[in-house]
Amino acid sequence: MSYSPRFLLTAALLLACPSAAFGQTDAPPPPPPAPPAPATGTPTYPAPGAATNNWDVIVTSDNRVLYVRVVKQEPGSFVTFQHADKREETWAWAQVKVVALVPDRNALFGAAGTTQVGPAGAQHSTTRDCSGQPGEICREQTSTQVDGKGVRFALQGQSVQRVKTPPSYDIGGAFEVSGLYGTGTGDIDVTLTGYSLQGGMRLMVGGQFPGPEGGGWSGLGLDVIGTFQGGFGKADAGGSEVEYEQAGISGSATAGYQYLSFGSMDPKTLEQGGFGVFLGYRVGGAVTTTKSTVGDMENEDTTTGVAHGPTLTLSFPKYNAGTAKLRRWTISAMALYVSDFVLVTAGGGYTW
């Protein structure tokens, strides 16, 4: 009996692979186990960067994942971000679980440049604004100019670093302009009307300043002030009226209790408004020059003395909890006692 080559090949295959003859196949491998869920319940998301096409990532409190551009953020207070359609939103910190930023923020907030070419040469300038970076507010300008004089490069920039821990003190310069009125307390009827210019330093030391949520602050206030004052008046002694002009300089120190109250931070200006009061007592020395006229006779006299008295200052602060920068408009009232004379001043000023 003879067999064809095709029959012999088929028989060999059946002997070598019996399962194929009966239509049997191997079972597929089991699927890999699912990765465990994060312990906090926060969904997984790709790290910001190349995997997100350089978009930042925000995970919301209800576990949604948003790919956005973070413009500003103050942890614990708010986050401001921009969608792909340039629509901007500001959310309270309680609405988010995670705010993850692209590591290289310069790629997002830099390199806006212009180039100018003219008969005198070429100039290229760029502006980099990293105000969207957490913890820093900065602006940097660079320019490169090429002309017949060669190649010149210039760099201008400013940077303000956000503080991590609010301070417990503040020191700043102060300037005030006041009107004054004085009257004698002795046997001579004397009055004085004029003005005063004051400048110096204000120091506050106490508890820690509040964060972006606002709150109160109290502590010790110390003012070291130099004053120039000028005025004119009249004196009546024994029926004789004397007109006089007066100018003086003085230095003084005022110590007392300082209280400030701050509201919550405005997410657009990053500032907190508020109200403050300072109750203190001032002590200092003064040198005064008086020119008096009686009829056709003129007289000039210089005196020194000690001035002291209570002060009250109301302030309206603007405070940035991120940079710990404090500015204040002030309204002050003061009563000073100098020998047999009482001097009252009231005015306004600015502390920075």
C-alpha cells in the first residue's frame, strides 16, 4: 500500500499536536492585578510635565483631575488657575486636595520677546514674569543691542521672596504732618497756632502676625521721632500784647500698646486691610527759638525744655501675609506739656 506525501504530512502533524486535532487551545493568562488605591482616596494622575503637555494638575475635593495653568496660589487660602480657553477661576483651598505644578515654570511664564531692526542696528528684548510661581513674585527684563559700537547686554529685575513663617515684629519709616494749637497754663495769657513736620521710625514687637485668613495682633509699639514745628501767636502780660513767632526742633520716643486687626487676603491684590490703635506716652527734649515784637522793639530768645504727654494713633494698614510687607496710613493726636504751656497736635501720616 502506498500513501501520498500529503497524507503522510497530515498524519505527522496529528501525532505531534493531538490537541489541534480536537480544537483545544491554552487558557489566556490572568489579567494583572489592579494597582492599589491610594490610602487617602486621591486618584492617581500623571506627574505634571511632559506627561501632561506642560499643564499643571489640580485634584478637586470630589476627586476630579483638572489640567490647568496655576496663576497664583496661597496654600491654605486659595488657588487661581486658567483653563485652556483662557477662562480664569479662583477656588478656596478647601475645594482642592492636590495642587501639582510643572517643575520648570520658566517654560510657562517666560520668553515674551520683541526684536527691533533699524538703520542704527538691532535690539532684542525679553520680559519674564514669574508671578505665577508659588512663593515668589518677580519680573525680569533683558535686552541685547547690536550696532556699530558693538554688542551690549542689559538685565533688570526684581524679586520678592514669600516668607514661610509670619514674623512677630515690624519696623518701618514714618512721616506725619500735623496742625498744632498751644495755650499757656500760668499767669500769662499766651496762645500759639502753627504746624509740625515729623519723621522717624516705628517699631512693633509682639505675637506672630496672622496668615491669609486674617486675625488680630497686639504687642509693644515704639516710635522714635524727630519734629520740626513753626507757628505764631500772641501773649498778653499786664495789659501789654506781644506778637511772636516760634520755631523749634525736638526729638522724642513714644512707647505704648499697639493693636492691629486684619481681614482676609484679597486674592487679586494679595493684601489684607484692617484697623489699628496705638496708645502711648511720649517723652523728649526740645529747643525753641522765639521772636517777639513789642511796638518797634524786637527780641529773640532760645530756650530748651522737656516735653511729655499722651498720644493716640489710629492706623489703617495694608498687609501682605506672603511677603510680610506692612504699610499704614495714620491719624495721630497728641498733648504735650512744656513748663506752663500745653501743646495739642493732630494730623495724618504714612508708615512704610
